[in-house]
Amino acid sequence: MRCLFCCFIPALVLVSASPTFAATTADVPPPLLAKPAAVWPPIPCSPVKVTVANQNILLSGPHEKNSSQMYFLKNKSQKSLWLDHPTKRGTASAGWASYLQTERWSAIVVDKKDFSLSCAVIQPGKVDYLNCAQAISVCAPAHVAIPANRKGSYWLVENKPLEGLQKYFKKDKK
């Protein structure tokens, strides 16, 4: 099959058989799926059912050994959130937390199974942890190949309005 749309991205290669950007997201009810492409993430994306553990979500991670999986995350709550990757020793490390405003998108690449993300609202002197499954929508883009030399877990795009996310992935990064 001939590729009609290919984008080269510093961290991955997107290959789609279709130039459309329609996708299905977990927070959009089925009757609204016929909306214009501008409503959707920048590439075909399937809703991801996440596991919830202690209000955190667990992203299933890559399907194959020694590979990575990309996810799009949308803040569907009415509050700006901090997303973090907690471990048994607390948070993973400095620099892992990512800010996500309401109705904005981020893209994350993970190379581990059951990758945990917490959601918190931080106010002066107070941290409120939220049920991440209720605060964000998660979808996995189709037709994504992440080069082996870009293996790891990292934020690819952070806190962008939909147009900014689309612009990032539409760029010709040759």
C-alpha cells in the first residue's frame, strides 16, 4: 500500500494510509463522531481503556518487547492539572511532572508496561489528587512507528490546544 501521508518527527514516524485526521476519543459520545476533522487529534486515534489504581491511570504500554507506545491525553476536567509518573519511591524524578490546562492536549511516549500517571490540582499550600480516569481522555494513535534510537518514556508534546497539537504533527520534519 502506498503511503499518502507521512510525517517525520524527531521522536517518531507517523504513517497513515489516509490524509484525514478524524479519530475517536473516549470523551466524545458516538452521535458526535461525524464532526469535522478540526475536532479530533491530528492523526487517527483509538480510545484507550485504562486501568485505575489509587486514582492513577495505568497506560498498558507497548504491545511488543523493546518497543514504545504513544498516547494522546486530553484534559476534559474543568481544572488545570499536573500529570506525574509516581513510582514506589514517590515521583519518578525531577522534571517528569507536566502541566495540562483544561481542553488541552499532550502526547506521551512510553516504553514500559502499566505506566502510571497521577493527576493533581495544585493550589497554594494544598495538593488535591483527582481520579485521572475522570479527568483525562486517552487515545492511542494508529500507524505510529517509533525509531529504536528514540526508545524511552518521555513527553513528546505538552499542554497544546488542539490546533497546536495538529500543527506539530503536520509539520514536515525532513
